[in-house]
Amino acid sequence: MKAVIPVAGLGTRLRPHTFTVPKPLLHVAGKPIIAHIIDNISSLSIEEIILVYGENGESVVDFVREYWKGTVKGVLQRELMGLGHAVYQTKDLINEKDRLLVILGDTIIEGESIKSSSLDRDFIAVKEVDDPRRFGVVELDEEGYIRGVEEKPDRPKSNLAIVGLYYFTSTGLLFEGLSYIMERDIKTKGEYQLTDALAYMLERGWRPLAVRIEGWYDCGKPETLLETNRILLGKTGSKYEIPGSLIVPPVFIEKDVEIKNSIIGPYVSIASGAMISNSIVTDSIINREAIVENISMTSSILGQKAQVKGGLRRFNVGDFSKVELG
Ligand code: UTP
């Protein structure tokens, strides 16, 4: 089986971090997002991973080549014209008879959820959400097969959102659908959407299952990256003891991190080379070689070599006064 992972997006919602690091290489719960994705699909007998990368995104391909032992290929998407366009770029690397998994580069789907899905039928992974209007949405027939798909509909026909994992037992009709939307310039919200190619396939008799996924963690914006960090640390975070500091689990602390006189955790992920002193840090991601000094910090993301330094405040406060610092 081959896996296509589109990672070319600009990741604008995660700026400033994505100005210097492509989104898939941002750290969450101790390793880059793309490393979580690959670990989760590793039990699925995948022989080849094809990454669709954008300008400045070649480092993602380099990382995956180091991290994963199977064949890794990269295809450049010169112009970012949507997910359908991204997948279309792989057409020369995929044969009609190949089984194919398409998984987004900013969505972590738990291995258990994927393993439980049967690989002898085409499927689209979905999850019930409160407000499906921000997602691709599927409509099911009485037997649980998908009969319709729509991208970010104003009036969704169900609350089942497409989570970003698609499985095809062969790829002829998929690439036919992608060519169709590209040749006729069919765009939704200004982009060539994979969902529109899937709609073409459904009209021609394609009958995929909707597989409900439990563990689905979005990494597309700061709040969801921190939330994913909390959830994954809750499952995998370790206990640490550092003399002179209090470490409240779950946390992940890479090697070569210096922590002095601080309270760390819960839900903190710290990459190697970081230095933290005289500080309280909760619910945060601290990237490589960042420095944190004399500060109380929560719900924060610090990039590589970023520095945040506070200081002690001086007060001269009389009897019955009240000082409240936000
Ligand atoms: P998003 O729609 O989340 O876009 O793409 P994005 O650029 O990554 O993030 P924002 O919206 O600017 O913050 C979902 C997935 O599809 C890939 C992205 O890399 C991401 O993994 N994608 C999207 C492409 O590879 N090419 C595209 O043209 C569009």
C-alpha cells in the first residue's frame, strides 16, 4: 500500500511558528506532528510514503527519510491550489491498482482507530462534531455507506465531519475525478477540493464506507496544538524527578534540558537544549534551545531558541491596600 501525505499548506493559522518551521515539523507531545502520523500508520503495511510538499517544505521529506525506513518520495506542489490539486500531483507515482491511503499532514489519528478499520473496502474516516460547517461532511445511506459529500456546507446534511483520512483499494476512479475537476476548473471556496473529486466518484457508483474514528487530534492552530499536546501527554507523558524543581505529570522532557528551581507541568513538552529557571510552566510546548527565566507561564508555545524572561516586581504597599496583577 502507498500513503500520500499532503504537507504543502502554509500553515498560516500557526504563524509565527510556520514562518521558520513547516507545520508537520512542529513539536507536540515530544516529537514532530509528522512523526506521530507516521507512527500511527506504521502497523498498516505501507511500502511507500509520498509527501506533497510546498516551497521551503523539503525539510519535511528529509525528516521522514530519516525517521521512516520504507521508501519515501517527495513531490513539489508549486502553487497551493487545494487538497485535490495536492493529491493530483502524485498521479505519476501511483498505479491504478495501488491501494492508497491519503492522510492529512496536520491531523493525528490514533493508530488504534485506523487499525480497527477494515482494509478490504474503500472508506472515509469521519467523526461526529457539533458544528460540521467548517469541514467536509458526508451523507450516509441506510446501510452506512457514503452517498454524498460536501465541502464546508452552509446546511450540512449530517454532523459527520471528514477527519482527513481516506482509503482507496484502487486509484483509477480517484485520479479520473481529480482530472475531471481540474480540467473543468471546478473549485469550491477558491480551491480544487478533494471532496469535489470524491463527489464525482460517488456519482459514478463508488461506494465507500464511513468509518467512525475516535482519536482524532487537529494540530492546525495554536489552541488545538496545545489541546493535542495535553491529550497525547495524558496518554504517553512520563514522570520525571529533577532535584530542586517540582515536575507535575504528565510532561515530556527531552534529554539535555536544564531545569532549575522551577515548577513544570502538568501538560508541558520540552525539547532538547531548552533552559528553564525560576519559573512556573504549565500547559505549554517549549521547543529546542528556548530559554525561560523568572516567569509564570501557561498555554504557551515557544519556538526554537525563543527567549522569555520575566523579573521580580517591587512593591511598597501600605496597610489595607489591595494589589491584583492579571
Ligand atoms: P489546511 O486547509 O489546514 O491548510 O490543509 P494549511 O495551509 O496547512 O493551514 P492554514 O489554513 O493556512 O493555517 C490541510 C492539509 O492539506 C495540505 C496541508 O499541508 C495540510 O496538511 N494542503 C492543503 C496541501 O498540501 N496543499 C494545498 O494546496 C492545500
